[in-house]
Amino acid sequence: MTYPETLKIGAHEYELIFAPHWEGSDDGDLGQTNYERHQIHIKTGLPDTTTLSTVIHEILHVMNSQLDHVFLESISEQLTQVLWDNGFIEEE
């Protein structure tokens, strides 16, 4: 799957960065948003569906940073499955 280098979310443009580690990341971190730098970091080497659900999760964080993390985990997984299963996303 190919991702854009930047995402426009609301009035801001966020850089989408894929890397095995980033400043402040722990081994268990799959993604993280840096609001000050307008960056979304996504861990490399994940299965395609995990990468997509992590990107969706981080987008939702940017859209509303006050949302409950358990809710974000659930909704990002559900959206990934709906998009994947219904042909919105195709494997490369």
C-alpha cells in the first residue's frame, strides 16, 4: 500500500513519517503524533492492515486529541476492516 508524504487534516498539513524508531518512541509504539511539528510517525515493518489501522488511529488523534484511547483502538480497527473488506484498499 502506498501512502502520501503529507496528510491535510483540518487546517493543517501533517508529515507522514515511516521509521523503525523516532524520538521518544518505545519498542511497543506503533505510531505517534507530534502536534507541534505536525508529524505523524508510523513504525515500519508492520503488516499492511496494522499499518493502515495505525495511520487511521493517528489521524483520529489529530482530529480530536481528547477521544478515549480505547475508543480510538476500536474504531480504527473497525474502519480498517470495513475499508479492506469492501475493496476501498487493495493489496499491492
